[in-house]
Amino acid sequence: MKNPRAVSAVTRRIADQVYSHAKEGRLVLTLGGDHSIAIGTIGGTAKAIRERLGREIAVIWVDAHADINTPETSGSGNIHGMPVAFLTGLATEENEDFFGWLKTDNLISVKKLVYIGLRDVDPGEKRILRENGIKAFSMFDIDRHGIGRVMEMALAHIGSDTPIHLSFDVDALDPMWAPSTGTPVRGGLTLREGDYICECVHETGSLVAVDLVEVNPSLAPANDIGAHETVRAGCSLVRCSLGESLL
Ligand SMILES: NC(=[NH2+])NCCC[C@H](N)C(=O)O
Ligand SMILES: [Mn+2]
């Protein structure tokens, strides 16, 4: 793992902050930053919603990548490729300085996790998804059924009246819409498909937290409009998740 001490310490503080807001019943919006921050945001809401409502949260993870490598399966050692493994308990560490601060209260169930937009999944991750029966809608499924039907199926899997944490990686969008991100992958969602996902999740009335991550304006050539476009796309996604509608 690269920089485990720093990432563990930062995500622990994020978890405390998100927990304290979600515990009061506030919807928590977190802007990132790489996707490792979801260890903190989801860890925080999972615990707060258990205490406040006695419920387990569902997570809708919109991303080109599954981010479910364990430290053992990861080829890069980047923790932003591992947050879901830590959050589901598939990766565990005893040491408090290496994510050992995550307790059962912070964890989520693989049954209440749904992926949308996948198209770059490592071999070890494919095995993890299969072995744990994790629901995943790749770009193939979106091409086949359309985003409308995919959202129906994703929300049906979660079940109605379940508190939802939406974790949206801007790299789920095609680089045409969001080029300024660390690990862009071609063949992604259109901006409208991304907005639609957020609109549908808002419409459930069950949203408790939103992450919008991997927006990195520094990753664009000077004088390029890519950084501006990426920020603009991110703002659109956030507004839709907060209830802005076209009419
Ligand atoms: N949040 C992200 N950008 N994740 C990309 C992960 C890429 C690759 N699967 C890895 O584990 O290194
Ligand atoms: Mn990600």
C-alpha cells in the first residue's frame, strides 16, 4: 500500500466529521479528492445511520473502476483502488494506523452495494465481485438496457426505503466530459446519463450522503478547457443529486 499511514489518518478524520453531521440527520456532501476518501465518508454514514435509524445503508458506487482491490490483489498499491474492500470487510487490518480504526459499525454489506458504469476492472477484482455475488452494471449493461432500465434494476436491488449513500467518481463519465481525472477510461457515461443517475437517486427521497470524487483540475494541459469542463460536469452531477430538475 502506498502512504497507508497518511491515508488512514485522513480518512479517519473524515469519518468522524461525516458521522457527526449524518448523526444529526443532515445530508452530507463531500467533494474529493481521490476515491480513498470514501473509506471515511461511507464509514461515517454507515455508523451514523445505524445509530440514528437502526438501518444499514445501501451504497451506489458510480465509477469506471470497482475500487475493490485488497492490498494483496492490487497491482498498483494505490489505496484509491481499495476503498470498497476495506468498507465491506474484505480487507482488514488490526493496526489502528492502517485502517484498524474501522469497526463493524462502519462497514457495509456486499448485498447492499451496487456498481454502475464499470469498464476497467482488474482480474482479482472480477473474482471478488463474482465470489461475493456483488451487483454490478457495467457499460455493457447500460448499452444493452439503457440507463433508464439499469436505474430501475439498481434501485430494485437495494429495495425501497433504504438509506442511500451515492459515491460518484467523475471518471465514470467519458473523458469527453471529464478529462481532468487521475485514471480516465474511454467508453464511459455521457453527461446526461450521469445526471440521470443522480436525478433518479434524488427522486427516491432516501439519499443520506453524496461523494463526488477524482475531480483534479491540475491534470489538464495549460490553457486547456478540460479542467473547466470537468468541474462543470461535477457541479452538474451534484446539483442533480440535490434535486435540480430540467423542468
Ligand atoms: N479511484 C480510482 N481512480 N481508482 C482507480 C483504480 C485503478 C486500479 N484498479 C488500481 O487498483 O490501482
Ligand atoms: Mn473510483
